[in-house]
Amino acid sequence: MTKVIIYGHQIKDAADFEFVASLLDSATENGIILYVFRPFLKEINKFSDRFCDHLTFEYHKELCEIQPDGAITLGGDGTILKIITLIKNLPIPILGINLGRLGFLANVEKKFIKKAITQLVKKDYSIFSRSILGISCNLPLFSSFPYALNDFTLNKRDTSSMITIHTYVDDILLNSYWADGIIVSTPTGSTGYSLSCGGPIIFPDSNNFVITPVAPHNLNVRPIVIPDTKKITLKVEGRSDSFMCTLDSRYETITSEHRIEITKGAFQIQFIYLKGQSFMKTLSEKLLWGLDKRN
């Protein structure tokens, strides 16, 4: 890799700054041309002005001109979800460095950063593509980027009462969920909100959606896995006049007049896996599977 973008949001303390500084220095010493997200560079400059001359970017159109070979995110999974709204459909593979807590997507720990830079320079890595979901609606909704890597959710708002979500698959009624909300997740998003609501873990190269109700009223209602070739349609009603929906980390308010269709996105998001990384290894490390002393 010769051109790499660096994306982050905040630097919490001096220790974080020292790590970011060592990353920038190591990449530059290895001949990588760096472009730093402008708001993030302002955060860096609060601690030192020695990086103020770095090349920068902030908007999608700039990425079209730069044509970077890859992206490094500094943060957690939320940081990756945000950079996707900048990358959009550009074939820029992402390497996530975990400065957050859990980090299923940002799965490279800080202590391995020099090893990661070396592998990037030597091209000793693999690129895996992950599917996304896209939404369309009869009314304006997430118009700037109607796609999600993780999930689309629909939830109650300003009321303690349940809502009813009429859910259709290929225009045939699947169920009318009485619940606090509903999650439509990609395989990547299956380890997020859906998992905490009882949904299954799906391998990221699977071709599926997961429909997971949030606190359903009926005990026999469970998450369901369907092929991502299907179209999911949602209509909501309840005692409130408005409802909240999210698309990854973004949110908007809708009404019962909205009719939302969810399909598989026309493009994929690329991720960099360093040598020795795998989804199963990430599961065991993040969820502590197999670490019981009785094993």
C-alpha cells in the first residue's frame, strides 16, 4: 500500500496521542503516504503541532480524487460505521485499530500496530468483502446514504406502549410483531444489537438477513434468518404519532405513513484481515469462548 487514509474522532488522553503519533511515524517511515481526516488532525494538533503539515481529507469527493489503497480507523466499531458513510461504494479496504471496548470490526489491538504496518507494506494480508443492506421508502429517509453495514432498526418513541410492525417478505405477510421494536441485520450486524436481543451469530460471508424482534409480546416469536435475496417491507403503527428508526449509527424519526423496503445492497464493504486473523478467532477473543478453565 502506498496511499492510506487515517480516520478517527477523538484523542482522549496523552497515552492515546502517543499511540497515534507512533502510528503516523511508523507508516511514514515505511514509505506510506498518509491522508488524515481533517477533524481528527485538529484533535492531534491539540497535543502537538508536528503533524500539522500532513495531507488531509474530509469528504467523499476528495477520496475519489485521492484513490487511496486502504483506510486505517482508530476507535471502535462505531468509527468504522462512520467512515463507511464517506467511503460509500469506493473499493477502499478498511483496517480497524481498536481504541474502544469490544471491537468486532476494529479487531486489531494497539500492541500489534507495528506488525500491522509491516504487513500492509509487504501486502501480507487478505481482503474480505462484507454485504450491506439498503433501504428505500415512499417518503424521504436517510437520503444521503441509504445503506448499512450492521442493521436497520425500528423502535417505539415517546411512549411506553408497544408498537406493531407489519413485516412482509417478498410482499407476503411474515408477521405483525407486537414489540418494542424490530432489527433487520446483516451477517456483520448479527454480533451487535441483534445478538443482545437474542439473535443468532451469522458468519460474515453468509448470504442472509436476520429479523430480530425487540422485547416481543408473544413468547413464541423468535428471530428468523432469511436469504438476502428477499425483499423485506416494514410498516409500523402504534399509539404514538412518531417512531424512531436507525441505520447503523444514524437515526431519523418516521410516522405510520412510511413504508420501508429493505434489500441487499448493490456493493460491498472491504475489510483487511492480517495474517493469522479470522472470524472464529475474533469470536473466541471478544466473547471469551473456549476460555473456561474446565476446557
